[in-house]
Amino acid sequence: MAGKKDNAMVMILTDMTDNQAAQMLKETVKAKKKYAPNARGTIGCGKHSDVGGLLQNGFKKVKMIAERKQ
């Protein structure tokens, strides 16, 4: 029987260039698709000063990395 699905993951990575942040976003999405294809999630990217807003879902650049299955 598969493990209980009660885990979550939060990451905050700072001091990256725009290119590094974009690459990390890309690689995170690829890893999510490989290791947790049915998991749902949201990724936000922004400036260092906007971390509080990113955590409160008040961000503009959002990538949904999964859609709810009907």
C-alpha cells in the first residue's frame, strides 16, 4: 500500500539571478512531474523584498504546476 499523502514542501531560495531563478523553477516543475505527478502546487517567483507577499499569495508571477483532476 502506498504511503499516506500528508506531506507538503515549502522552499525559499534567495540571492539568485533572474536566469538562476528561472532555471530552478523549470527544474522544480520537471522533478514534480517525475516524482509526484498527481500532487498539486503553486510556485511564485519574485524579488527578494517580495518574499512576504509571495508567502501570502499576493504575487504576480505564479506558475500552477498541477491542475485538479475531475
